[in-house]
Amino acid sequence: MINCGLKLIKPPIDPVCYNGQLREIIGADNKLSRLEQQQILEFVDKLPGFSPAALKIISLANNPNTSPTELVNAISMDPMLTAKMLKLVNSAYFGSRGVASLNRAVMLLGFNTVKNISLSLAVVGGIRVRGEFKWFTNDQFWEHCLACAIVTKSLAKKMNVGALEVEEFFVAGLVHDMGLAALIQKMPKEMGDIYDPSYQPERPRHNVEKEMLGFSHPELSGLIARRWKFPPSLVAAIEHHHDPLAAPEEHRRLAAAVHLADSGCHSLKIGIQTEINIGNITKEELAAAGLEPDQVEESLVGLPEAVEGARFFLEKVD
């Protein structure tokens, strides 16, 4: 979470409904003790909330009648978010220079882009991989996620996604694995065993998670996204980024794009260097995205350089 000096608050949730969702995901056939189950429940419930500014931005984003002035006022509530936003707007990635006000930033980038940047910054600041995890570092984890975001956005353009939706594809790629980071933070030993490259290397890791823990990191990612009141499209893409065909039809293209990007980034070992089996891409998954294999390969060309050019997304404001 971006430390802006403001009190962090959680979105309003129904505790009974929320814990019911958690217990449904953990499942009755899991391998965890009752104490471990309770610890997972408490851990997810205690994940950092968003600042008042971030929560306001999410609320405004779901209101079609929101005005640019309302968005600017919400961002201005958080000085650190404001500083990071202006730094991003003036970066080579967005091709702008000399932008000194949020009003100008919204005019140049548009409401949807600014909203999605705000959401991205909040998540990147709030989720971390524990330093002692032996298979990849926090920096490597987020570098992988940034690569996925870049590729997912590139695929969106090849899919002829509307201009207002393209940045949502970027966000989905960036935050798709937040449940993985959360599990590593809470269960480093168990996750260290699961992600050992020598342990059942022929099996996708999320399937091994399901077998050993009773639930997988995409399921936990989706639950966290619901808790933080993400839009339904992002929830579906995050929850189904390893099984996009199971996503609701209206969100299947987005989930498929994230899945294809994730697979490509793992194959190139961008960020995460450890060999991780996430399953093979199927013809049906390509069809769900409306893409051909060569289009996916084209989106991976020059990826290391693109990640370097967008690394500021992961940097703290000085």
C-alpha cells in the first residue's frame, strides 16, 4: 500500500458472506488443519485496505456519470498518489512532458487510464513477496507481473479492444498473481515446497496448490479482488487467469489474454527465472481471445526492453 500518511480503510463487506466465500474456496477437502484454515481467513481479512483516495477512485470509476473534476479531487486526497501520477504522466511511456497538474493529466490520458493507473499503484504498493522466499524475489515477482501487463495490453490491441478498455487489460495483467504473493507471505514453507522446480515438474503449479492446500492462488486472487471491490471484469480475469474458459462469457476474452500473456512471460523467464509449469495453451483458449499463435509471439518481441521502459510503475516516489 502506498504510504501516504492517511489512515487505511477497508471497503465495506458482509463478514458472514465474505467468510463464507473464503471457506468455500478453502474447501472441505483441503489438507490444512482447522488452525491453519483460520489463519488464512484472518490473514486475508487483514490485508491492507486502500487509502480513502483509492477507494473513492474505484467508486467513481463504476459511476458512468463521474466528472473529471470529481476524479481529480479524489486523487488529490492522496499526496503520494498525486506525485506518482504526475511522474508517470511525464514519463516516456505516456509520451508527455511538462504536465504539472492532475487536470491536465486527466485531459491528456483520459478518465479510464488515470483510474487504472491509480488502481495499479495501490495494488503494487500493498502486496509483497517475503524476502526469504527462495524461488524468486519481490522485485522479480513484480517484474514478471509488469511484463504480463505489457503483453496483455499488446494483445488487447491485436484483439481490437476498444480504446477505453485497453488499460483495463494492462491492470489485469499487472495484478493477476496477487493471491500468489499473499500465499507466499503467509505460507512461505508450503509455497516453497510447491514451487520447487524438482517437485512434480510435469504438473501445473496451481493444480499442485489445489491438491496440497485445497485451494489455488488464482482462487485467492479473485477473492482478494472481490474484497477490494474490483470491477467484475477484473475479478473474473484474475480468478480465471489459468482457466479462462471457465470465466463468465462476457469476461472470457480478458481472462484469456491474461492467460496467454502469463504463459509467454514464463516461457521467456521475464522477472521470475525459476521454471514454473502453468499449463499449455490450447486452441480453445486462443479462440476465446480471438488470436492466432503468431500474434501472441509478436506481442513478446522486444519484451525485456519494454519492461525496462515501464519499470517506473514499480518504483517508489522519492
